[in-house]
Amino acid sequence: MKSTNFAISGLPLEAFSHLFELDDTGLAARNARRCIADVKPGFPCRVSLAEAEIGESVLLLTYEHHPVDGPYRGTGPVYVREHAKQAQLKVNEVPDVVRRRLISIRAYNAQSLMVASEVVEGSNLEQQIDRFFADQQISYLHLHNAKPGCFSCRVDRV
């Protein structure tokens, strides 16, 4: 039985949209590079929370997905589609880009300290989210693609 509603959110589009105007030299100066998706799945956009289509332009760059003052501050590589639109997911909706992957869930308290973690198939994500949010000390979750370890998206109670 489901007891906690949740919302999954992607990264903010405004953090990336200006980067698509840069040439390769400008991107390299920011430790970023332009890629063309050549497989699907394989280029999961962190803004739209959708896979890039084959032939679509994406940026690969480092992003600080957990900008906290503490030991769990986190950065890592992310893909962003050139024509991404901000993901607008419904309450309790899990996007296919998450559902089809092995997911590492990291649970954080109000002080941004990790207090629990688990690895689950994306198809079983809702059950683990519910288990974590049953614990009132858990404030929010970060999802990572378990095999490469890169950040996927954030989950909050609603």
C-alpha cells in the first residue's frame, strides 16, 4: 500500500541552455563537450528525463547536483539534450529513462547527510521510495544510474 506521494525532478534547463551557443573551444574551457547520440538508450538527458534520439546533439559536462556544505557535496557527468524541455512529471510518475535502468538510491536527511542507500531495478523504484519516505528522518532522495554511477534525478515528498 502506497503511503507517501513523491515528485521526481530533472535538473534546471536554465543552468545549461546558454552552453549550446558555445563552440567546441568554449565548451572545452568549461570541461564540456558536444556529442551526437549514436545509440538509444545511452544518452539520458537530465533536464527532460528522456533519452536522446539517435543523431540528436547533447552536451556532456560536469554538474554539481548536490551543492551542499558538507561531506556529501556531489558533482558528476550529465548529458543534456540541445532542445531539451524541462521535465514536467506528475506526482508519483517515474520516467522511462529511470524505470529501465538499475538505480542507486541515496537517501539524505535535513542536514544533507546520507542516512540510507539501496540499489533497485527501476521497475521496482516506487516500493523503495515508499520504504525510504516511511522513515521521517529522510528528507529527499537522489537517484543515480547504478552501473556508471552518474546522477539521474531528485525525488522529494509531496
